[in-house]
Amino acid sequence: MSDSLSLPAGPMGQWPALEAGWVWLCGAGPGDPGLLTLHAVNGLRQADVVVYDALVEDTILDWAPQADHIYAGKRGGRPSARQADISLHLVDLAKQGKRVLRLKGGDPFVFGRGGEEAQTLIQHAIPIRIIPGISAGIGGLAYAGIPVTHRDVNQAVTFVTGHDQTGNAPSSLNWQAIADGAQVLVIYMGMKHAPHIATALLEAGRPADEPVAVVCAATTPQQTVLETTLGEMVADIANARLEPPAILCIGRSVLMRQVLDWQGLMAGIPPRNLDPLGRGRPAETG
């Protein structure tokens, strides 16, 4: 794969060089290798070392056959490297004069601990570059046919992590405020604590029949989408035997999947409802 793409000339005639002793903190996107940015591919092709997370697809590493590949994944409920050890390992590699690419699933600054790692590197006088990536809460939902914003549904969207630093459900979140203010709610890493999340939102007044989508392994060939409601979410997840990683989307924008399931359309499956929001008029009209 690594020889099949030639990068075009960059805006200034050349792409940035990953220099010895530098660390690039790079988002790998939600899974599909085609969602990598050109800056990410450029970094992969130059790196001496790629330190990658659990949710980085193996085929993405094929862009860096010349590099050492070091796994630094952290998965809830499984043995994982300590965050401090990961951060300090990046420092050590850079001080050895390596060209280091820290490859993180999604975007490094969206629930990815990229800010912590970047701060550690700078505190140790290691030069860095940040390469954003497509976050699963946006790209993963798009692959499921769910627009994260839609002007007939929401003028705001709230992104929430499903667990805190201890792996437990976040204790610092004000679920009442979230329930009151979040027209559409996107929850990362929420599968394990789905019962707690559903109970908290229901007790805060969200309706039991509110649409919910659970998108597992988003943008990969293994992608699975469960459409349910807030009241039935926990039972339906258990009955479907779904496994993380997953994104939970709560709100009426989920209904748009009935017309925008573009992967289903590609497979010849007709849309279930051309007007899932019940607007009663063509989409192009205001």
C-alpha cells in the first residue's frame, strides 16, 4: 500500500518534514484508512517510529513499512499501558533522535489524551506538531447516515465521554444540564456504562421514546448500527450482543438515517422514509 500513493505538491511546493527529535501527534480518523488526512500520510511515510493506539486500523500502519510500530493502546477493562509511561516513552524516543509519529484514533484532542501527551512533550522541550483527524462522533455518524447537525433538529450538539480517568461513568457530569441543553447528544466510549447513562438521562426528563443510534466499529467493514430508543437502549444493546468501540447518538437527528443510509442505498436497499422528520414538504424548501 505504501507505494500506491504519491502526494501532490503541497501549497508551498513541498510537504512538511518530520525532523529528527520531533513528535507529531496525529489523528488517524475513525477507522477507514481513506479518511486519513494527507498530512497524516506524509507523517507515516517519514516516521522512524509509529506509536499507535488500539483503535488504529492495521492497514493504516502499512503506510509506514520503514518504521518501528509500537503499540500503546488503552482499552477499558483490559490491561493497558499507564498514560504516564506512554507520554514519557514519547519523550525518550524523541531524545534518541527518532522521528516519532504518535498515531491516535479519531482526533488526538477529542477524548484522546492528546493534550496531556503534548503538554508532557513540551515540558521536556520536545518540539511537536499537531495533525487533526476526523473524530468518530462526526465521521462515524456520517458513515451511519446520521447528520450530527440538521437545522430542523438542532442548533447545538454536545459531545460527552462515557467514562472518566478511572474507567467509571463520569461523576462530574451534570446530567440534568446536559439533558436540558443538548438537542443532540453524542457519547464516546459509552457502551460499558449505557445503563447509567440511560437512567441518568431518563431521570433528568429525556423522553423514553427519544431516538438513539449505537454505531459500532464505525467506518470499518465491521460497522454495525442499532437504531433504538432511550428507554429500550440497554435491553436492545444486550439482545444484539454489541461490542465496543461504539458511539451513542441520542436525538431526533437519528431519524435521518431512514433516508440517508447511503451505504444501504449503495447495496440497493431503498430508503425507509423520505421524510423521517415529518416536515411535509421537500427538503430543498425552507
